[in-house]
Amino acid sequence: MLPIVASVGLLVCASESSASKSCCQPNVMTAAYYERHGGEETWSLSTEYPIPKRKPGSVLIRIMASGLNPVDYKMCLGDFPSFVAGPKPKIFGADLAGVVVKTGVDSKFQKGDSVFGMKDFQFTPWGTLCEYAAVPESQLALMPKGISFAQAATLPLVSLTTLQAFRSGGITETKRAEMKGKSILIHAGSGGVGNTAIQIAKYFGLRVTTTCSASNRDYVQGLGADKVIDYATQDFEAELRDDPQDFVLDVLGGRVESKSERVLRDAPNSTYMTILNTDMVKHYESWGVLKHLGFFLWTFGHYSRKLGSQLLMKRKYTVTAVAPNGEDMEYVRRLVEEGHLKPQLSKTYDLKDFRSALRAIATGHTRGKIAIEIGAGELGEKGKTCPMQ
């Protein structure tokens, strides 16, 4: 059941100058959501979903596009424990690009600003596959100039994942000069995180090796990959036996984890970087209802290894759980505007076709990113973003 909405259909007018009093914001919106964990049978679309209330320190955004990530459907499937996903019904999505329609008195943003970012997607019923979102200012940045809302919406989660993982491994702006010529293995280079990581790694001057299918070889080379390994026909451990790596970014885990560690250079500052990945739950499916206990044990083991590597001063081992961060989004904005990072938008869908979009990303074989266009085309002049003018 949807959250109760008083006076469905009532238009609530925000206080505006006399020049724009005709702009009213509805109190309901269209949203794609699910009411329980499961497959496609749990997916729904409503045109009478309540619009979230802006809280102090947040802005209300008219979403123009939302980028999809594997976590969006995996959370619905139940790959996350239910309490982590948050209360139900829950709106899909975490990435957004849109226009500010309401701010606080001391906001750093103005009404009409185009912004992008990743909002919290854990422990909350709210998402971004909808027309409006209330997002803390600390999670947002102004959108890069020269790109579309759909392109901007593909960037947040994958860029934040890359930057935060790199930072944990010592790949930072202050050490950029030291990074030049060092080597990194990036798994799944044609995927969302992979294609972003290749571009940012090249910005830092790293020599990039990546794994992908033969059909994506030209694509990842175009992103800047120096060496490409076909995971279907080549063993990356054997291919790199005589070329030990300074860094590994592993977005896959599981069966490639131990092999990935073995391709690292035998030096204290060589670093294996992994991210919390719901695919790990699949290794505990046989545990039945206790599969999430297995996932927690796996997570605890990763953090324990991280601490152990720090204490023993052996090869570094880091694990990253991506988090919203407006300062990081400002960094992403600069990388885009300076030409170091290009959004890899492969296909767009309308919100009404969100099911097809989720099915596409669930295959695990999409190249680049998928975006849902929600309000694109409704934007008028700055400050007049209400579709009901």
C-alpha cells in the first residue's frame, strides 16, 4: 500500500514573487517502486505517490533523469537484508540529475540550479525513479556544463565508488605526480564502475590493464586501457605473471579475489581495493534464510583483513562502501568539464518503461550506463521548473 496522502491531487503553491505565482507544485508525483522483496511481480508505477518533504539542510529537486545501477534491482530482490533496504514501499534509484525547486534560507543552491548527485539508498523508502526528491545539500553539486541531464545522471554512484576506492588505496590528487607510470588492474572495464575507473585512472597517470569480453575490447581501449584481457579466453593471473601490478580495483570479488591479490607487486604499498558487492550474497544462497548472515560474515572478514594489512604493513587491502558526498561530486564536475571524464550513456528509457530498463541492467552485460528520463523537456527558463505553469 502506498503511503497515505491527504487531499490527493491538491496543488500546493510555494510562496513566489509576483512574477511567478502561477508556478505550483503538486503534492503527488509519478514514481517507480516496490512494496516487498521479490522479482518483477513486485514492481509498480504510481502517479499518486506522495512528494517528499524538504527538511532543513536539504533541497527539493525536480528530477530530470536518474541513472540506473545494479544495486537498484538487487535491493528489490533481497540481496540486501530488508532492514538495510529500508521501509516499504521503496522507490527505486539513487542517482539523479535535476533542477532545484525549493531551498532553505541559507542554502548554497538557488532555485533553478541544475544539480547532480547520489542520495542515500539504504535505510530509507525514498529513491530517484520519481519526479521529485528531497536531498541533503551535502550530497549534491552543480551539474557539469555541456552535458545533458541523462548523461549527468549516469555519473554519481560509479564516480563516487571509484574516487572513494582510489582514495582508500592512496590514489589521490595530492599524490597524482607519484602515480604516473604505476600499474593498475581494473576488472570489468566495460561496466559502469569499470569504464569510469579506467578514465579516472588515466587522469592519475596510471598504466591500466582491464578485463572484459572480446566484443568490448575496442570500447575499453577507447577509454584509455593500455592492456585488455579477454576474461573468456585468457587467464588474467597468467597474463600478468611477468607484469605485477601496483593496484587492483576488484568490483567482482568471489572467485577472482585470491587471483587478483596474487597479481600484486610484492611491496608494502601495493594495494588491493575491493568494494562491498551484493553479488557476494550468491555465495551463501545454500544457507537459505541465513544467507545474509553469510554476507555479514564476509563483510566482517573483509574489514578485518583491511585492519590486519594496516597493522602488519604488508600489501594494503582496502574495502569501500560507497557513500554520498557533495565534495566528491564537485571533483567529478571538474573532471567532466576539463575533459578527463566522459559520461558513458548507452541508452535512455522513459519512466513508464522502467521495467524494461531494470531488465536490461539485470543481465549484467550492458556496456556503459542506462538512464531513465523523467522530466527532460519540461524545463523552461531558470526558476520556472514547475510542469504545471
